[in-house]
Amino acid sequence: MSLKHELWLEPDGCQTFCLAGNHGDDARNLLSANSQMIWTIEADSYFEAMTKYYAFMEWGEYQTNFPEHDQMSYAELGWDE
């Protein structure tokens, strides 16, 4: 199961990378009114989403201190769409 992720750009240049839909509501509620969604991707896990985000931003290879958890798929974590 893949979940959609969104990258938002705020007027001050700050970014928010969050899940689309209900899972990202709390994060999006913190955005400024003039924020713009600039990119979306689908990913099966947090690790996959962050790997794609790092590639998009050209920040190099994404590393995690919690690979056992971050590489678990959203389905394995019991998340629904």
C-alpha cells in the first residue's frame, strides 16, 4: 500500500513534507495561508518517502537511526489510506 506525500513551501521559504489526506491534517493546519504544494510522491514506507524527498532536494542519501521501524511498510504498521 502506497500513501501520497506532499511537499509544501511557505512564503518564508520553510518547507513541510507530510502525508496527504487525514494523516497529514495536523501538519497542514500549521501552514501559512499562502503556502503552496510544490511536489507529491507515493511511497510504501517512511524510509522510501524520505529517500525520494532527499533525492528531490539533492541532499544526498537519506540515513536513519531507526531502520527497523522506518523501513517497515505502512501496511505492516497497520496504517490505512
